[in-house]
Amino acid sequence: MTNKAEALNQIAQFEAHYQYDSTYMRDLLEHSPEGFAKFNNFLPLARHHEKLSSNDYWVAKLAAMQVADCGECLQLNVRMAIEAGINKDLIQIALRGGDALPADLRDVYHYAKSVAANVPVNEDLRDRIAARFDKGALLEFGIAIATATVFPGIKRALGTAKTCSLVDIEV
């Protein structure tokens, strides 16, 4: 693990770059240094995708984040998607419910929303997803969807998460 000063500097750089309040990370570093070290080791998993295209990954991530948190963490992921080169129109369509996405991405969006919400995936949708993606890609969807819940979960536990009624998402 990096030392405390280095960690605080990395947090400050992250906040400045993404215009995101990372107070919960500083709290974790201060009150649970071992927890912070493990959290820091978790971050690469939360960004992992090698089989999924960037569009598939980010549409799934944004859909899952809408289920897990529709506020600050969603805004952060929008900024990250833009930084990754995702078309702003695709992002805006995803934020509006995904129905106007191209068919392949619309399937990804609705699949990710269903998985994130822990509701049964429509059988036809599941068949289309299974026909298009191999097991490795499905596992990456699982990682993207599951990790989307971690950050807002920590913030909710601290009582610092905001709801979408308080945060206007900018693309």
C-alpha cells in the first residue's frame, strides 16, 4: 500500500480530475487503513473489461449504476465513459432508459438493468445475449454490474449518498 500522504494526493487528483467528492475514500483511509488498502486493490476490478467492447461495457455499467445509484456515482461514471471515448449521444440515450439505443446495445442495457435489479431476465433477451457473448464476456458483465453497487453502498452506509433528485446528470 502507498503511504498516507501518497494516498491523500491520489484521492485529491481523482477528485480534481473527475469533479467528484471522494470524502468517503479519505474517511476509509483515516478510519480503516487496511480497509482502504483492500478498497484500493479492488479498483482495477471495478474497471475491468477485456472481452467486452467499450460500448457494451459502458452501457452495462451505466445501466447498473442507474439501479445502484442515480446520483454522484452515476455522474462519475458518465465522466469516465466520456473519457473512454463513448459517444455522448449513446450516453444520453442510456440515461433516458436505453430504448433508442441500437438493438445490440439496447439488449445490453436491458440485460444489465435486469441483472442489477435482481429481476428475471426476459427469456428472449437472455437468448440474444447468450448468442452474442461468450462466458468470459458474461462474466465481465457480472463484474461491471456487481462492482457498480460497491461505491454507492459505501456512501449510503455513511449516510452521504445523494439521490437523483438532488443531482443533475451532465453529459
